[in-house]
Amino acid sequence: VGEGGLVVEVDATTLEASRVRPYTPRTEDLLGVGWHPEGDKALIVGEEGIAYLYRLGVFTQQRVDTNKYLLDVEWNPMGDEAIVVGESGTLLLYAPKVSPQNR
């Protein structure tokens, strides 16, 4: 993740990298990424409280009630919650609402 919303995806088999951008007119820098323990999705965070859930090549913007810079993410071992840390002591608990068919 990086400047202007840049995300680079690397194929684990071929090690080929490709640029991927979240579908958004916004260009905040993305500052942190936390991969889910199952490895099938990641929570990506950045400037002005921006957060995306990335899964199977699709970015879904997540609702976050802050405009602080979000710096990093760490999922708990079960993968049902993640802690997001940000500037000025910001600490958020992320608990995605997942229906059984989307799990």
C-alpha cells in the first residue's frame, strides 16, 4: 500500500506484481494493511480515516467514524476482529458483519 491509494498485488505462484487501485475518486495515501489469518482478505487503512476490505480482487470501503490518519491493522488469531491504530492515540475495534454465505 502507498501514496495516492496505490495497492500492489503479488501473485504468490509467479511472483509477478500488478498495480491495483481501490475504486474511489479519493486519493488518500494508504498507510497500513493487515491480512486476515485465513489469508483470503485484508483490511487496508490510511489517511483521513479511510478503510477498505480487500477480498478476491474487490475493494469495499468500510465505514469508520474518524477522520484521523489510520496507520496499521492487526487481526486477532480467530479473524473475527481487528485492531486499527492511528494518530493521536486512535484505537478502533473492527468487527466485520459477515453473513454465513460470505464467510
